[in-house]
Amino acid sequence: MAAVLVTAATSCKDDSTSVVSHPTNPEKVPTMTSRDVETVISDSGHTRYRIVTKLWNMYEEAALPHWTFPKGVTCEELDNRFNMVSSIKCDSAYFDKNKALWTLTGNVRITNVTGDIVLTDQLMWDQQAHKLFSDAFIHIEKQGRIIEGYGYESNERLTTYQLRQVEAIFPIDESRMPHPGSGNAAPRTMQ
């Protein structure tokens, strides 16, 4: 892709236009940059997802078309009443358009439909295979316990998952948990 600069010079005798080509590197210069984005995505006529990001770069003309979210991204799945069902949040993300593959990095936090929480530093989301996976350290808070380990794989809904190398399983002391609506966030302790 090359940016084109058109200049017009006018004079009493002759109107002329000249075109100056200014080559750009499609691997380094985005086709489009959007700032402070909040958008919704529909599926079969129903609003299903909300995406929020400070910076979204699209490299549509690159050899491998991709998008980057260098200032983080939040993606929320919505129900029919536009309430959040599940969410994924991270410090930065990369989307490979040809493979429909997301790479989420830095403080990745996932909350699923049952309220389980998954924390990691890197997570891949393969939209074609409908699965999430990671070889990084994973921290899972699920139904009154904490599970930690390496090698995570899950379905897109995060309702079934597999942890290949479990390092620890801890029960959560529910009596130390804040009561809903109290506004007092007691620290979680492990027994």
C-alpha cells in the first residue's frame, strides 16, 4: 500500500495536478487506527458481544492481515437483556485474521457464565476450533477452590476445561468472602 499525496498548483496560465507517491510499509503502518472504541457484535440478528478498547490497529494490507490492541481489550458476552454473561480482559491482544486466532497477553482475566475466574499471562483463542488454550501458568477460582498449574485447554464457553500439569488445589475459606452488596472486600484466605 502506498499513501498518495495530491497537490494542486494554480496559476494564471495553467492548472496542473501532480501526484507524489509516498510508499509505506504495510507491516508497520496500520491500514486503520481507531481510538476509544466501544462496539457491539451481532450474531443471527441478536447483539452477542461488546468490545471495548483504547486503541485498535488494523493491518489489512500486511502479508498476514492482523489486528493489534496494544492498550488492552475487553470482550463481554451479552445475554438477550444486554447483561454480561462472561468476559475476557487483557493488557494487549493480537488477532490473526487468516487463522481466526487471538493471542491475549498480560493480566488475562476471564470470567465465565458460572462465575469461575481464570487468570494467566497468556491465552490463545482459536475461533475456528472453538477453544481456548495456554502453556503458561494458570490460576482458576472455581466453586470454592483455587486450582493452579500449567497447560490449559477449554471450550469457548469455559464450561469444560483441562489442566495438564496441576501444581496445587486449595479450598477457599468462604467465611472470609464479602457478602454480596456489602461493599466490604475481605481478603481471600486459603486453608
